[in-house]
Amino acid sequence: MPKARISMSKIREIIRLNEDAGLSIRQISRALAVSRPVVTEYLKQAKNAELKWAEVQTISDDELLERLRDSETRRHDPKYET
């Protein structure tokens, strides 16, 4: 069974709480009622996509999702491995 994706507002909030508020993964997990591995995964995707909170605020949900997905593809594609 595929895992359910969390809402885009929660993904944005994960990035905001990490960058703006400086909360730890555990604190973000508790604040948003999502698991620590989920928080870690989305922060990793945002880092791979070089997304910063200022940019996340201005882009659409579709563009954010596309950028996060592209970062996942890039991470697993052998041509991007060093």
C-alpha cells in the first residue's frame, strides 16, 4: 500500500519551522503531528532541490511538488551520483 502524502501546507510548514523558527526535527514532528522520518525526508528533498523558505512562500503548490519530486529523481538517478 503506497504511503499517503501529507498536505502541501504541512510541507511548507516543515520548511518554515526548520528555517525560520529553527526548530529541531523532533519539535517539528510534534508540532505538526507527523513522524520524524517524514519531516527528515521532506527537509532532505527541500535541501536537494535547493529550496529556501523565501522561495517556498512564493511558488505554487504544483511547482513546489514538482521541485520536490525532481529532487527525488535526481537523488536516485545514477548520472547524478558522484
